Amino acid sequence: VTHATLLLASTRPTWPDILVFAAAAAVVLVGALGVVTSRNPVHAALSLVMTLFGVAVLFIEQSADFLAAAQIIVYAGAIVVLFLFVIMFLGIDRTLDTEVEPLAGQRPLAFVVVAITLGGIIAMAATAHWVTGAHQVVGPIQGHVAGPNSPAGEPAQLGKQLFTTYLFAFEATAALLVIAVVGAVVLARRPPTVHADEDDSTDSELRA
Amino acid sequence: MSVAGAWYLGLAAIVFSIGAVGLLVRRNVLIMLMCIELMLNAANLTFVTFARMLNDIGGQVLVLFVLVVAAAEVVVGLGIVVTNYRRRATTTADDLDSLKG
């Protein structure tokens, strides 16, 4: 199969697929813009949930069912809840002032830089030849074509690859998670109480 | 058969750009972290799209690793935010200018 047919349509999508993609893309984009433009951090977190949900729908649409479930559980269920915990724990769920621009000219510059980056990404995607296109490193996706009659072998195959080809990386992520948990506990722990004689008033106010 | 992969890649590029703009423009550390999550999600969508286009499950395995790294990053990042808020009572990046000469 040549590069052009891979990047463009290999078969014609049916209209429900187009409808699902358009709706999910709209949800993703509205949520992403909500994260960036919300003045209230809680609203930004809820917009992030919206984007994550849309991305999960796009995962299902591309027959990555397990990843869609993991996306909802890990991102929407754990990460965003952690964000909300911190926002409400710190009590900063109030409106932020986004009108003032601390650095003059930073926003236009940011837009220009990102527009150039976006143009570069799209130009690269349109012209590049993907190195792994012809040779599969790991193996084909079974049940590749989404549909009611397709075999549901995708999560099983994902797990098989995870515990064979990528076993070392998997163990490394386990170690990474343990390190992150220990680090978070150390960071969030209250500092040990100091003796009264070496503790001046401003210091105790800061620690309170 | 789903919509052509190029549409997914374009959508992922746009979401990545929105996240990048937010990271550069917003001043609240929490919202900057959320924008990083947006960019990671765009990368995940690209991985899944290429896994489908190239019919290679490796892309989906990598998404799983990105999920784990994102979770670790958020846990440590929010720990730093909480610790810093205790000392300075701010989550605005511009207020953290102690090293300014």
C-alpha cells in the first residue's frame, strides 16, 4: 500500500462515521477552547473533561476500545478529579483576571509562534513519508475494521504486546508511578514542627 | 471504516496548538498544567490514528505509557503547586519571581 492511500481514505467512510467524527471533533474543540479561555479554574477543569470525553469517542471510532476506557478512568476519573481537589483545597475557585497582560506583546507573539508551528505540523504531515509505514514493528491490529461483526481481539493483543515486547518499559512505568507517589507525599506533607525558640512569628504565619 | 486518518491528524494538530497557546498565554499554574494535558491528549490521538493507519498496535501501547507519564506528571506538578501555595499563597506564575535580579 502506498503512502498516499494510507494517509488519505483507503475505503470510503459511511455517514454515521462522519457524523460521529464531526460531533466528537466539535466536542473536543469546544472543550479545548474552554480550557484556554475559562476565567474560573473549575470551569477549565470541566472543559478538560469535555475534551477528554471527545477524545475517548475518537478512540472508540478508531477501534481503540480499551484505550477509550482507560482514558475515561485515568484522565476524567483520576487526573481531573485531582485537579479539582487541588483547586478547591487551595480555595482558588474564583474568577481570575485574564484582562491584564503582564508581558507586553506576549500574546500576539504566542499566537504567531503557535500558528507557525501548526502550519509546520500540517505541512509535515502532508508531505512526510512515514518510516514505519511498510514494516510493522509489533504486529497488525486484529479486528482492525470497526463493526459489529469484527473480532474483539484488540485489548487482548494490546495486553499481549504490553507484557512481551514492551515489558521492560511497562516495569519502568511502574517504578515511575511509585517514585511519583513518594514524591507527591513528600511534597504535600506539612513541614515538621519546629521548636518555639527558633521559630519567629513571620515564619509560623507562613507555615500556617 | 472510519473517517480518513488525515482528519484525525489535523484535529490533533489543532488541539495541540490550542494547548500550546494556552500554555503560553495563561498565567495560572493549574490551567497551564491543564493545557499540558491537552497537548498530551493531542499526541495520544495522533498515536492512535497512526496505529490505525499503519495497522500497528505499537501506537496504542505507547498511548498507555503516555497516560502513565501524564498521571505521574500531574501528581508531582500539583504537589509542587500545593507546596508553593503554602509558602507564597499564589498560583500565578508571574508572582514566582524570587530569582529575578
